[in-house]
Amino acid sequence: MDPDAALVPVRHQRICLPETELDFSGSLYSVSVLKVGYCVPQSDGTFKADGTISLIRGPKTVLVDTGGSWDRDFLLRALKDRGLRPEDVQVVVGTHGHSDHIGNLSLFPAALTIVGYDVSEGDTYQPSGLAEGRVHLMDEQVSVVPTPGHTGQDVSVQVTGTSAGTVLIAGDLFESCSDEETWRKLSLNPAMQEASRQRALQSADIIIPGHGPPFRVMRS
Ligand SMILES: [Fe+2]
């Protein structure tokens, strides 16, 4: 994504994908949604929520968001079903610091850990340009992009070159495919988030939101 791109609203249509369409293959990298997040208001004023968990496989194995701590057994099982142990995950990304997204970071103590703008290995924190708006490249096709607004330090993970085009694992930059009525109430800085959303809509073909199934972006 180009951080300097003009922030004119992107004319587009969203195609909401069914919960069965969760895998986006590619010759180098593939993206799979392991768990579709949700956010369901309850009659007593509470709401049930969990964050989407996604896995990127290719030259690097990258987990993007880990769900809440209650997802521990689910996550271990989902990785095992794909022939992976926790130590096979080389990079774990928390798109932001909310508890329904980063509840299982402790399963991956040896992984490069990126949470918001913090990049660390064990207790060693590395300089990164994320706070200055710069993209953190993992390699040619996978990058971590600052997309602030929902919190002060949100990131998304962009994977280019899949058969579906560019996939953006967006955390709560987008709540769901149809989130126009909901995202602002959950946003720390709606103007900043709107700018981040428009930049995402300019470049992504598939967006994986934080609390719903993926959707396709059709620009006109
Ligand atoms: Fe959140």
C-alpha cells in the first residue's frame, strides 16, 4: 500500500465470501483462515467476540492473530491438522493488542513476534519503521503494513501473488464485510482508521477482517 496515496474514497463493491471460502492458494505463498472471528451482541448488553486467526504458508510460516486465550486448544489442533507444531511458526503477528487477537502469543516463544508496531525476538526488540508509517518487509511477497485507527498501533499483513490477487489480513481495520454501521463505534481514531481503510481498499483484492469471513474488493 502506498502511504502517500490520495485519500479519495475508493469506488468499489464488496463481495462477501461464504465461510467455506477460506483458502487462497499461491505459487509461493498461500493464505488460510483457521478461524473466522465473530462479534455478536447479547441481550444483556455484553457481546461475544473472537478475532480471526489466519495462517500464511510458503518459504516462511506466519500466523496472523492467535485468537483469545480460550482458543489455545483449538489453535494447537488447527496447526496439528496442517502438520505444524508451534515451533514451526517462524513469525507471529498480532494485528493489535486486544485480548481476542493476541491471547496465545505464549505458544510461540521462539518466533519473531510483531504486535502492533513492536518487533521482537525473545526479549530483544528491533527497530522498525512501522511507527513512522513504513512497511516492514518479510520478503518479496509478505509485508506488515501500518494501518492505525482502531487502536493507536494497528498493522495488517499483505500477501501478494496469490491466485486471488493481493490478500490483506486486516485485523480490526475491517470488522466484517458489511461493517459500515459498526466500525466507527469501536475505533479509537475514526479519521485515521478511515484513511487506513481507503488505502487498503486501493490495493487489496481480498480482505480478511477481524470479526467475519473474507470479502473480495471489486474496484470500479
Ligand atoms: Fe480490536
